[in-house]
Amino acid sequence: HLTVILTASDIISTVEFNHTGELLATGDKGGRVVIFQREQESKNQPHRRGEYNVYSTFQSHEPEFDYLKSLEIEEKINKIRWLPQQNAAYFLLSTNDKTVKLWKVSERDKRPEGYNLKDEDGRLRDPSMITMLRVPVLRPMDLMVEATPRRVFANAHTYHINSISVNSDYETYMSADDLRINLWNFEITNQSFNIVDIKPANMEELTEVITAAEFHPHHCNTFVYSSSKGTIRLCDMRASALCDRHSKFFEEPEDPSNRSFFSEIISSISDVKFSHSGRYIMTRDYLTVKVWDLNMENRPIETYQVHDYLRSKLCSLYENDCIFDKFECVWNGSDSVIMTGSYNNFFRMFDRNTKRDVTLEASRENSKPRAILKPRKVCVGGKRRKDEISVDSLDFSKKILHTAWHPSENIIAVAATNNLYIFQDKVN
Ligand SMILES: *[C@@H]1O[C@H](CO)[C@@H](O)[C@H](O)[C@H]1NC(C)=O
Ligand SMILES: *[C@@H]1O[C@H](CO)[C@@H](O)[C@H](O)[C@H]1NC(C)=O
Ligand SMILES: *[C@@H]1O[C@H](CO)[C@@H](O)[C@H](O)[C@H]1NC(C)=O
Ligand SMILES: *[C@@H]1O[C@H](CO)[C@@H](O)[C@H](O)[C@H]1NC(C)=O
């Protein structure tokens, strides 16, 4: 693997490739968005292909204060989603807990000169001094990348937004919070349609919250959302405007022998993703990743143990709040491999065909150019072999929650606190 390491100024809170993988966007706790662009292949340095360099950085969200509820609204970027490119500019959606913004990122390498009413510095000219008309001209200048907010979708969420998802019709998107999902048109910011509402009339009866939601990649009427009870609902917007009644309900009955105080907490789903093909959905809970076939609701077709050795440590993970960590999961471009994060800066890959799995580590030692990622092993119990790390020495403050996989190549981006690692297959 060839590797690149980049240090962000703040804790990275989301990572997302665009639809061809040439651009990679990260969002951070400080409300910034950083976009990286992949270097083009050059004849002189063929091995350099694929390095991602900073293309644009901008402040997407600022901290705010909700005076009605006396609550601070954090600027942290919860999610970023790219829109497919339609003209020379790029568009992306970014969201914090309350407000979704549509950003336009465009390049400028020319600037107009020779205005009639103002001088080159933008100061208005004295009209009495203007004696003849000039035709403004465009002059070349250094390439500048500008980010401009095009739309602000605010005031539609009482609870915290956990997901945004662009519909395959590319005209609408949805935003989901703990209890509601709204559908928006990209052109309309003062109105959204509530498509799911699970808020009980009496909040004391609340037993379940929405944890993630995503549109089907090809069917614009279909979406899924997951819950804190470990269930997934598939909804069809053609059936009714308010999708409170799901059309499919995916749930695995719990193994009674495994029942414990922590059962409900660890079964909460932290991420849900459709496969590129649209045939499967993948869910991540605290200890496992599951793959579900859309045609089978009563159990997943595959279950992968991410870090089963933590099963005996749930008590201390509860005490230090780690048990509430929200790990994400991603597919590779052909849906044959899945990746998700763990602790100690470890991340896991599961090959669905060969059933082989591997634990890798995102660390500075591994990130020297062209270093090879060595598989890591965690051992439980007494005997520890060289190269193995014992469960008790794992660092639970180093967690990999956010990862992304290039849509068509073996390139992955892994966010480890405030470092972004990009790993890719060796060229030849
Ligand atoms: C992704 O970004 C690259 C810019 O480097 C652009 O050429 C490409 O069209 C984008 N892909 C899509 C599908 O938006
Ligand atoms: C939204 O704004 C448009 C244009 O300003 C206006 O015509 C429309 O009535 C507004 N809708 C609502 C629900 O306020
Ligand atoms: C029950 O626990 C064992 C390990 O103790 C685990 O291997 C198994 O997958 C668990 N079953 C379920 C349904 O989670
Ligand atoms: C998915 O992973 C498999 C196994 O590493 C690889 O052969 C395949 O090329 C990957 N697909 C994409 C599109 O990255």
C-alpha cells in the first residue's frame, strides 16, 4: 500500500469521496470542510499518481445559540454528501445538528478588469470624471477555488440531524434526526415535507430513536432508516405521503442466552448503507456488521464480528461511555468487501467471498510512503505472541469512526481523530 497522511486542524467528523473518487471531502468538529483533489497522472512520475492534495478549505458552519431553548448549537459537521457534477462547479451538502447547507465549489482563473463605475480596487469612481465608456476585459490570474453557500435549509429539525442522503432523482434529499425525517427539494429552502415522524404524543413513552437513514441508490421512492433498537425499516414513498408505516421491517431475534443489561445498547444501529447494487443493506452495531438481503427480513445473511473480544469488557466500556460510540461502515466499489472501524486506531475489512478478514492499523509508523500495512492481531487471555496486542492494552481513546472507500478503486480514507490517512494499492 502507498500511503498519504494529512493532519487536519481539528477532529475529523466525516469523510466522503465524490462519485468518481477524484475529490475527497472531510468535515471537522470546528465546522470546517476540507476538500482534497487527486493528483493527475504524470509521465515523469508515474508512481505519484493518486496522491490527494488540499484543493479547498472553507468554514461551513459557525457555532450558534438557540435563544428559545437556551442551547448552544455546535458547528461540528455531522455529514457531507456530494451531488453529481452537472457543470464546471462542484456541489455538496454539509450539515451540523440543525442546519443543512448546499455549497458550490468553483474555480476561477480570470478576473474582470476595466469597470466603468469603479476602479481596480473596487472603489467607486467619481461620475464626473468618467468621460468615456470602457469595455471590461477578463485577465488571467492565479487559480482560485471559491466556496459559496447556495442554499441554507434551516429551522426544520427540533432534534439532532444524524443523516442526510441525496435521492437518485437528484432533485430531492432527506435529512433525518432522532425522531423525524424530512424531504427537501434542492431549490426550496423555506419548506420541507415530513416523511417519517416517530415522536410519541407523550415523550415518556419514547422507546426508540432514528439513528441513520439512506435513500436507495436507484429507486427514488425507497429509503431505509435504522433505529436504536437494532431494527431497520424500508419505506416506500409511493405508498403514502407520511411513511409511518414501513413496507419492510428487518430484525434479528435476540439470542436469549446472550441477554444482558447491555443487550439493547449494543444492538443500537450506528450506520446503515445500501450496497451499490441496491440489493443489500449493511448495518453496524457496537460489536458487529450485518449484511441484509432486501428480500429477507427475519435475519441478516451475513454477520461479521468486529471486535468480539470486547464482549467481556462491556461494563468498563459503559462506564467510560465508549459503548455509545457511533461507528460507520462502508462497501468497496464492487460490494465484495466491507470496512468498519474499531479502537486503538484499528480498522477491519471483511471479504464477503473468501470470508477472510483483517485488522489494520492507521498510524504514523505505517504511513511512510509505500509502507505496507501489516495485519494486526488482538489476543485474549494469557499467552501473547510477538506482534500481538492484548485486549487490556488497547487504547480506547483512539477510535476510527469514519472511513470512506473510493467508488471504483482500492483506495480508502480513514479518519483517526485529527489525522486523515489515505491508503491505496501499490501501483504495479
Ligand atoms: C468528482 O470530482 C472530479 C474532479 O476532480 C470531477 O471531474 C468528477 O466529475 C466528479 N464526479 C462526479 C460524478 O461528480
Ligand atoms: C416559500 O418561498 C416562496 C418564494 O419566496 C413563496 O412563494 C412560498 O409561498 C414560500 N412557501 C412557504 C411555505 O412559506
Ligand atoms: C452470542 O455470544 C457469542 C459470544 O459470546 C457470539 O459469538 C454470538 O454471535 C452471540 N450471538 C448473537 C446472536 O449475538
Ligand atoms: C473490492 O475489493 C476486492 C478485493 O480486495 C477487489 O478485488 C475489488 O477490485 C474491489 N472493488 C473495487 C471496485 O474497489
